[in-house]
Amino acid sequence: MSAGGAITREVRGLPDDNEAETGFFSFVQTNDYYLNHATSKVRDSAFKEASEGRLDLEPDIFYFNAPGIGGKFAFDQETRTFTSLPQQPVKISRDATFNTWKILAPDGTSYYFENKETTTSTVKCDVETNNFNSVISAWYLSKIVNANQTDSIMFDYSYVAYDYYSAGSSTTYTVLTGDRTLDRPDLNCFSHNYFSGYSRLSGIRTRKYIIEFIKASIVREDIKDDYALSRINVKSVTGQLIKSYTLSYDYYNSLACSSQVPDPARNQKRLRLLSVDERGKNDAESPLSHKFTYDSQPLPCRLSYSQDLWGYPNGASNTNPNTLVPKETFIGTRPDGSVVTMTIPGADRTPSENKMKSGILTKIEYPSGGTTSFEFEANTIGYAASKYIPPKIKYKSHILSDIRYNNEYLD
């Protein structure tokens, strides 16, 4: 289900709207000036400030979506305007005082994004913790106005404050040559994300209708302090109920989490939609039900290392060592011409067609009694093992050489 819209962003360097430091919006000089016109002293000073997180030399990428429009944009330092990527006939403007947005569509419809959501992240690794400043991560759609300003759609939001963990990165260090002792520990990182702001859609208002989005009365078991959507009411502008939808849920109960996974009680669960019941003006009438059935195989813990290279479950434990870095085997040639095989221990990231179906939607039952069943299969490829040429390692520099077959370079 999709309702409303938002502008989100990918922060590059500092947030562009950062006022405490020098964000990209408020940056007076352009990158072209520092690269091609500034003295070496000024240029070196700017690069030093950027490396220390006090100067923003790269624009954020913003993504927008709303009924009828969608795309991404960035700030153009040269023209001091916002440019869509790729270019499309929309006009994007920002109110610097209130830090809000307006997008004007080609047909004259205006979209206003004024409700902000703030994110604060803490990255926790095995041996260190890094805290990041709060940043506005989303601006939610608050109003749509038609071209002649005779009609509008209003979006109402309620305040939320919740947090959850997401997977970060895995890093391993291996000595490929020599007898040196490696004194660098492997690192597995998780991101603890805190969200707050008026960003939960609670209602939509038009000239004729009111739509209410009602949250559940009980907090979710998989995300701290968050609530599922339990009901949608469609009413007349006078408040008379026209239609309602009731949503029912349960949870995927996953396999046990490893000792490294934070907040294991919540990360063993994922919310799952079981049914949507549609009723008319009378709540007592029998509903028109859509029911959903899922594959019964248990999913791994939400932050488990048991995943293939595409992020699907693969049934591998990958706990010895605890890492997402895949196991690699290299065949190299020493300076004396002898061949050496080197295996770097790591995770089994190979796909499992059976395991990747865990928890997937398998059937929808409709009010008419009909059903739709889904069958899924993995993409497969084949190759002749006798013709496979493994990559080589240059013994001293450890640089992988190009792979060629029939005089063609292979990726």
C-alpha cells in the first residue's frame, strides 16, 4: 500500500542544509573555484577542512515521490538551483527559513513537503562505537494544490519516535605473503537508527472525503516503540463512514540470533500481514477478505550472517568466523614460477534456491473464493569448468590480473 509521498536523501559529506558547519547549500565558493582558480594554500586548506568534516564539497542526492511525480535531484552550485537527475520538467524550490520543499509539476500541480523526520545513527562495531549527528532524513508530503488553486489534498501526520538496528559492514584482514603477524582485528558493524518527527500518516483530507489511518493499540514486537497500521476508514466530509479496511498480522518467528546480534528478542521477529478485511458502512456486516499465505520455512535472524551475495537466506551458519566477507581462493604464481593456492577463510555466500524462498508469499485468497498461487525459482547459469580461467595474483603487489578467454576480457 502506498499513500502520500516524501523527499528523502543520501547524505554525501555533510548534510547540504548544515548550518553549524559549511553545508553545500550555504557554500559561497564552487568546487570549480577550488580546483582551477584558488591558490594552492587556499585549496589545501579547503580540502583539509573537508577531510575533518567541517566543509561540504559534495552535493547530497535527494529522491522525491508523490502521486504523479517521482525522481531525484541535487543542488547545482553554478546556477544555485535544484536540478533533477536526469532532467525532467519539474521546478524544485526550497524555503531556507523553514527548510521545506515545493515541487511544481509540468501540469501546474504544486506539491509541498513540510513534515520532517530526523534520524540519528550510532554505528557499533566489535571494538568501537561511532556516533553521528542528527540529520533530517525525510520531508513528508503535506499538501497538493491544483494548477488554478481551486482544489487541494491535505495530509496529516502524528509524531513518532522509534528505533531499530540495521546491518552494517564486515571487514577482515589477511596476510597474503610473508611471515608478518597481523595485529588488526576483524570488524562487524551494526547501525542503531533512531527516528523521530511528525512522519506517521494519520489522515488525508479532500473536499469530499476524509481517510483515517489508525495505528494498532499494541506496540510492535519487532521494532521498539513503533506501531502497525490496524485500520483505514474512508468517510464523507461530514464524518459518515463509507468504507473501512481492517488489517490483521502475526510475526515470522526466526531462528535464534547469534551472540553478536544486538537486541535479539526483536530481531528474531518480523511483522507479517495475514489478511485485509473490507467492510461498508456497517462494521457488523461480513467482510470481503483477502488472505495471504507464506512459505513455512523459518527465516534466519534479521541481522543474521546466513545470507547469499544478494542478501537472501542461504542456510549457511557463517559464524566461524562471524562475517559477511566471502571465502576466497586464489591461484598465484611466485617469482620462481611455482604455483601457489591461497584460501582466505570467510562466509559461505553461495545461493540456496530452497532457502531463499523462506517466508515468501505463496498464495492470495480473494473474497470471491478464487486464489492466486505463486511459484518462484532462482536464476541459474552454467559454465564449462574445464574452460574457466581463475584470476591470478601478482606475487609482490597482490593485484589481481585481468581474466581473458578467447582474447576477450571477462568481468
